[in-house]
Amino acid sequence: MFFAPERLPVVRRWIFHTECLDDLDHIKHFQRSDFKDLFVAMNGMHVTIRLLDPPLHEFLPRPEQVHEKVAEELGFGKDVKSMLARIDSMHEENPMLGLRGCRLGIVKPDFTKMQVEAIMLAAADFMEECPEKAKVHPRIMIPLIGSISEYKNQALIIKSEAERVKAERGLDIPYEIGTMIEVPRAALVSDKIAALVDDEDGKPLCTFFSYGTNDLTQMTMGISRDDSNGFIPRYLELGIFEDDPFQTIDEEGVGYMVKHSASLGKTVNPNISLSVCGEHGGDPKSIEFFDSLGLNYVSCSPYRVPVARLAAGQIRVKRRMEAAAKAEASQHRGVAEKAREAGLAVVHKVAEMMHQ
């Protein structure tokens, strides 16, 4: 969406000059187009859209790529030194725990508003073009929250912007707001997040959780996913890890966080939608674990989808067979109990006769 050659310079200009609303409007334009295509392709289904999550440095040119033409294209005239200084000022020692996810939306609320407007306008465009056919239902997901205040800040901005577009277009566009649970602290306060309501109308502000197990694994286990190759293979050889925790969910630790969060969420809202977004969503062993927790669905990389669907189907068959076996065993126990009761009745009858 952002890395196409004609789009990347626009994104970079906005990052460097956030006060320039023209570039933000251009970003909204191509997001709106992409989202509409997505709604058309997924017509009739709920579509979960995560707001921008990656660290901003991923979009910036490396210092060795900066020259006069690039500087001019990105609004620095031909001042290469000024542009390099700007890039250096945005450097983060640990960008994955820096200015990304909801933090970016809180610091730069116009960016959250722009994304929500693009989503809702795209939905409205499709609904107006195909009023009899279009059935859209966006679910807007807030990434990387760690506190209740962070979630509420973004949820209220999203709701305000979504309701504004609905009113302006005169369309009843159904939408939901939820969050990705990927910071351990969010997992520990999931009940409070699920219980949040809008103070103005008393309506719930959170209807779904999606567990971002990639980041949740990193933060819970204190392991960098990008740097784990240096020791995880040896850990597997030594039996320290039974499985690569970035491929198969660590049930005892990370899995416990998911289980605890899901339980807290359902305590407040029994109908809250629970899902997984991450590489674990394509791993059969992990999928079986998530199913045991009562999660509704998994999301994974496209190439893993066939494996995930097969695994989900096999698990469903397994669960039904287990239920049937349990019912049969229960039925047998019932027959045996009735026979025992009948036998006792005969014994009692004989005893009565002998007593007489």
C-alpha cells in the first residue's frame, strides 16, 4: 500500500513535514482506493483493518541513498545535509518499542483521522455504487496498546471520525472498533479494555480482540524475533525449547497470556470476538491450542492459509468425534446405571419376600 514507487515519496514527505496536510490528503486518496477494492473483494464479510503499525524509520531512505534529487523530491530543496540531520533526529535505538502503533496516532491524531476517513469513505463509495449488492462491515483495529487510556484516546477519535463520515454521506455504515493485544500489559487489563464505553452515549467502545502473537511472544519472552536465529536453533538441539516460539505458540507462557486475556474479555462481554493475527495462526499445533480457548478465527500470511484451513477442519472433526465418544460413553453409563438400579430392585423384592 505504501511502498509503491509513486506512493513512497508522498509518505516520506508527510513523515518529514507532518504539518503538510496536502501529502496526508494524498495518502488518504490512495488508501481510500485500496480499501474500496478490498471491500469489493470481501463483499458480505467483516473486514478487519489494522491502523498503521510499523515504525516510521521503515519508510525512510537510508543515509547512503540520500542525494540532491531525493532531497529535492522530499521537500528539502537540494540541502542534503539538512535532510540527513532530519533522518538522524528521528533515529530510535529500539524502534519496535518506539513511536509506532497507537503511539503514532496519539502523537499525530490527524494520521488516525485520515485512515478512518479513508476506510469509511471507501465503504460509502461502494455502498453508493452498488446499493443492492454492497454489504460492507469494516472492523477498525488499534495496534500496540498497553493501557486503557491509550485505547480510549484512539477509540474516541475513530468513532468521532466514522460518525462524521456516516452523517455527511447519509449512510448507515456498520463498523466496529477493537484492538490488537500484543503488549503483555494489555493482556493483563483486558477486562477493563472490554468494559470501556463512550461517556456520551454509554455504548461499548471495544467489540473485538485480535492477539498479535508475534509481538506478544517477543515482549513476553524478551526475545527479538529478528535476532533469534543466533541461538534458537541451538536451543532446539539442546531441548531447551521444544518448538521455535515464533512458529508454535509457547502455551505455558505466551499462551497463558492469551488464555487469561480471553477469559477476562469474555467475563465482561460474552460476545466479544477473539482471534489471532500472526505466524502462529498458520501453525496446526497452535491452531488447536487457540481452538481449545474458544477463539473465533485465526489470521496468517497468505501462503499459510491452506494449512490453517486444513488444520481448522481437522480440529473440528476431532472435536466432534470426541463429543460423540463422550456422549456414547455417557449413554453406556446410563444403561449400566439403569441395569444396576433394576438389579437392586430385584434384590430388594427377593429380600422382602424372604422376610415375609
